[in-house]
Amino acid sequence: MLNAGQNAPIQLERVYEASVEDVWALWTTKEGLEEWFAPTGCRLEMTVLDVREGGAFEHTATAVSEEAIAYHEREGRSLTARVRGTFVEVRPYQRLHLRFAMDFLPGVEPYPYDMMVELFPEGESVRMVVKADQHRQADVTRLAAQVLGQQLDVFAEALTRRRGSSS
């Protein structure tokens, strides 16, 4: 869906001193995703991960910190969310296009939500551009952009740990 309609997608760009293989692995392996993809204060468990076009993914995100639990309770959300979707496009070491089924927001009619990840190796670094659809609600879009920024900070930490363990 990205770029459909009048609303420009959320877009974040980061440059990591890492190999494209390490960056790709954090997006496409159970261990990699569980290391960084959970929102702050949550734990993520990948239950399905079939990285191919048309392949499915599913994970459970569980609020574990006091702040995350308080937020979920205040918003009337379950402490655990099952998130699922499919891989629309998979170009190894270049591009991932994921489509999430947004069917876990209370009181909101389910809808598809697309995210595109593009990788650009540049010497010993990788420039990563992440684009995500805007949500139907402006406040959810603002929160999604904030959470994605936080996740990409944890992504950088995960890459640093990988670099440290391979030296």
C-alpha cells in the first residue's frame, strides 16, 4: 500500500557500521527479530517466520515493564498482542516489504499496514530506509513513528553486540 492516497508514509533512515548480511539477519531471523523488534518495555516472541514472498510471519508482543503495563491498562489494551502478516516482497540484502494485519487495536476495524525496508551498502556501512504506512488514526501514526524510532535505536545496539561477539 505504501504511498497510496494523499498521506505520505512514515520514513526513517539510519546508517549503520555493519555488513549488509548482519543488517539483513536482524530483519529475517527469529533470533534477530526477537533481539530488537519489540516496542520498549515489551518482549517479543516470533512464532512463525517464513521469509519468502507470500510467506507468513507472526509474533507475540507482551508488555513486561511497569511503564508498558501501565500504558496498556490505561489504553484498555491487552498486555499481549498477537501480530501477524505476510511478506509481499523479499529481495535478499536489498528490500523487504511486509504487510501487517492490523487486527489487534481495540475498537478499530482491521486493516492492512505495509512496511518497506530498503538496504543500501555503502563501503563498510549500510544505509537503511524504513517506510511505513500512516495509520487510520493520527495519534496511532504518531505513536508508531516514535516506537519505530526507538526500535531502530535498539537495532543499532543489536548490531553493536553482533560486531562485538564476532571479533
